[in-house]
Amino acid sequence: MSTNTELIRASYAAFRRGDIDAATALFDPGIEWTHPDGMEDYGLGGTKKGIDEVRAFMARARTVFSELRQEPREFLESGDRVVVIGVHHMRGARSGVTGTVRFVHTWRLADGRATHFEDHHDTYDVRRIVDAGDAAHGDGADSPGRIVQTGLAFWQAKTLHTAVELRLFTELAAAGPLDAGQLRTRLGLHGRGLRDFLDGLVSMGLLEREDGRYHNLPGPDAFLDEAKPDGFIGGLLEVASQQWWQPWSRLGEALRTGERQNNVHGGEDPFTALYSDPERARRFQRAMTGGSTGSIAALIDRLPWSEHRTVADVGCSEGALLSRVLRAHEHLTGIGFDLPVVEPLFGETVAEAGLGDRLSFQAGDFFADPLPQADLIVFGHVLHDWDLETKRMLLRKAYEALPDGGRVVVYEALIDDGRRHNTFALMMSLHMLVESSGGFDYTGADCRGWMAEAGFRNCYVQHLAGPESMIVGIK
Ligand SMILES: C[S@@+](CC[C@H](N)C(=O)[O-])C[C@H]1O[C@@H](n2cnc3c(N)ncnc32)[C@H](O)[C@@H]1O
């Protein structure tokens, strides 16, 4: 018969694989599941009773942390108790910040079932991860460690970019687990620095190592394996590494001159540069789609689609939003509007979605052409690419194209009205500085103002997912 330690060890291993059923198989139906009271601010404190409450706790945890993984390091058994000392690897869902927090877990078992579990950890450490955007303006910013970490954050970014460019996650998905020697051969590497590279990824919660062999964690396996094109977001990281890295290194020049810094490609606008390499464009658009998955799901739930019959997505790229919305709401027809060069990409998505003539493509240039006639018009990650005059012009054109009662929906990373919390959106706006001629991100209040100027009424802002929100107006 298994010892209590073996049972608990197997439960951690099942959690790490994402197999919640196996992980909770050991739990007594009336298990008492306790976390520090300080976690109650996130809905995760105090004692839960019974497996249903534990599962609800886990679902809640997945909204607070986009990644949460336990690394048990020591197991101590005494009588009916098992004490586990280890480390939580976490990434704050809102902040996107990763970090580790030490824990002590106490388990009590009876007849091979866990009847009590308590997690002891320093909730201050958790706050620094979950609320990192806020901490940057609070006492966290006083710490030299935090300043140094922020200053050198590009080390982590380049480590991840390089892992994608070397196809590490794809190789591990196909052939893992592999040890460092096997990876050296398969990826064609020298060997010097390789263990630091791999273990650095482990420390960031992007890779797992067991008994000296590396394998993918569920998140990177779903999103960084090229063989899973529906989830793959590595294309975005490749573009970040190959196309955005240099302009960002000239941020100071951009701030001094107001000029974009990507003229290395001969001065053409970013979309011309992107579309000059069709395969890169395809991977980039897939990646944009992958990054928008959460927002698209929220849009499907949160807009009153039953009040509409036709939806136009302006700057639709490959048409992921439309195909998902139309599959979820069968009464709708959709029009994707984008530059002619995008049509083949859009065609692929439509063919895959099997929506027949409910979904069509209208090639056009929103500077020169009117927008498609529809009773709901969406702009997803479009307005921030352009200067204020273009933003206003696009909203005016949407107003002209909509019937009375029609809706305009703008969605992207939105700077909070106080301009102090949504770091991702503020960085996105700097990205527009270095990448575009006049683009910038904005707050919900800004956009509601522009919508009102164009004639829209009842304008409101609603959060979608992660750093993204939508602004809705009615004609
Ligand atoms: C950043 S992408 C956003 C794509 C998509 N809506 C999403 O959220 O993933 C901007 C889109 O605007 C399109 N676009 C750029 N200039 C355009 C123009 N002049 N007329 C129409 N579409 C344009 C691009 O081709 C691209 O698909």
C-alpha cells in the first residue's frame, strides 16, 4: 500500500500535468481546504469545505493567476500528517508578472484520503506578483531589486523569443521529454549556456524539468508548439524579436524626434513591411488571433447580438472574430473589410469555418473607401495604429455606414482613465510610437469622447479579458 507521502506526491504530479481529476482523487469528500486570510482580497482566502468548493476555488485561482504551478521540494511525514515545503511559480493574470513564492503545505490524511490541507505562504509576495502594476508606483519601486529586474526584463523576453526561434517548444511537443544533450543535438546548439537557457525557462514557469529531462508545461504546449496552429502565438514573438526589437532600442530617439524607428525596411508603412513576406504575415495574423482569444470569447458573450443582423469587422485580418461570432450566433451574417492583400488569409479562415455565404470579404482601404453597410461595426486593434485625426475619421465613417440604432464596438488594450495601472496598454502605446507614424493608445474616456463627437450616444466601456476592454456606442 502507498505511504501518505507517495499519495501526496502523486497528487502534486497530477496537478502539474493539469489532470485535476487525478489530483483530487485522493481528497476526502469533506476535505477542509485552507489558504491565508490575506488571500481573501482575491476571493482565495479562508477555509473551503468539500470537493465542489475546492474546485470552485481552483476555477477562481485560474482567473487571478494566468499560470500557477507548485514545485514541491521536500516531503516530511509524521503520523497522519505530511508537510510539504516548496515553491509556487505564478504569473498574475492582470499584471502578466511572473515570480515565485515559498510555501509550506500541511496535509492530514485518514485511511488514505486527504481530510485537511492548509497552504502557508507570505501573501505580500503574492501581492507583488498579482498587483505588480500598482506596486510600480508604491513601495515596490523603492526596492533596488525591483528596479534592476525591470531594467533587465529584456533578458527574459529575449530568452523566450530565442526559445521560439529555436523551435524548442515544438521539438519538445513532438519528442519530449528530452535531456540537455538530446536538445543540443536536435536544436543544433554548441552546448555552452544551454543548461542556463533551459533552466532559466524553467524558473520563468515556461518549461518543466523532471529527473534531468525537459518537457512542455500545458500553457506553452498549447500556445508555442507550431504543430498546433489554432493556438500558436509564437509568430507574434518572432515578429517581436525580428521586427520590433530594433525600433524599441531607439525609443529615446523616438521620444526626442516623434519619429517612428522602423524605417530600416526602406520607409514603407508597417503593414506594407508585414505583408511583403506572406508567410510571416500569416504567422503574425494567427498570433494576433491567438492573443485575442479571450477578448473574442468575451465579445461573443457580452454584446446584444440578438438586436443585430449584420456585423462588419473593419481591419478584420484573417477573420477570426467574425468566424467565431457567426458560429456562436447563427442568425448573423458578417463582412470582413481589409486591404486586398489580406483576402487569401481571410479565405483560409472562412473555408475552415464552413460558414458558406454568411461570411464575405470586402477588399478596401478605409482611407479611400466608405465602410461596409452593417448594423454593428467592430474595430479590433485598429484605432491605436493611427493618429487622432484618423481615429476620428474612422469613427465618423462608422457612423455614416450604420443605420439608426446600429452599434460601433472598438476593442483593444485600453489605458485606464487614471493612466497609472494598465502597464501593458501604456507600453503598447509606446510601441505605436516606435512602429507607426502617429499611432497611440488611449483611455476609455478618450474614446467615448471621440464617439460622442461622431454622434454616437450611450457610449460605455466594458472590460473583456486581460488588459483589453471594449468601448460601445449607439447611433
Ligand atoms: C493590428 S491589425 C488588427 C487585426 C484584427 N482586427 C485583430 O484584432 O487581430 C490591423 C488591421 O488593419 C488592417 N488595415 C491597415 N490599414 C488598412 C486600410 N488602409 N484599410 C483597411 N484595413 C487596413 C490591417 O491589414 C490589419 O488587418
